[in-house]
Amino acid sequence: MREYSFWFYLIVTAGVTYLVRMLPLVLIKKKITNRFILSFLYYIPYAVLSVMTVPAALYATGNMITAVVGLAVALVLAWYRKSLLTVAVGAVAGVLAAQAVMSFILPLV
């Protein structure tokens, strides 16, 4: 019985995913000219990427302070339009530096 529920959930999930992708193609025949809808659709990838990335970045290190430092370094480097590799390495270096500073300061307190 348990094996059947797995396959049922898998088929339902696949069907819903297919419908979400297929329905707009079938229902919308004309070109979209509404500026509001075009603007909304333009920013969806950025919003989804932010919603998936920021929480993961804040909980990746296990310490909120070092995670915020790494995220801040990444944002500053991205603001200056550095490459993706530079941003990633800079964020890692920021986290490592923050952890080193914290490990030096916390025993003193």
C-alpha cells in the first residue's frame, strides 16, 4: 500500500507541474502588451532567485553574524559588477575572516 501512495504522489506532482507550465501556453494566444503584466513577468526570476538564495545564505554557516558578513561582502562585490567567481570567493573569504575574528575575540570576553 505504501508503494502505491509514493507513485500516486509522484504522478500528481508531475501532473501539476506540467499543467502550470502548459496552461499559459494554451490559454494565452495573443502577445502580451500590458506594461504592468510585462513588468511583473520580467521581475519574477529575480524575485524567485532572491527568495531561494538569501535564506540559504543566512543559515549556511551556522552563525548568523558570519553569514551576514559573507552576504554583505557578496552584495558589495555584486554591486560593483564583479564576476560570479569573484563574488563567491569574496563571500567565503568574508565568512572565514569573520569566523577568525570571532574566534579570537570571544575567548577574550
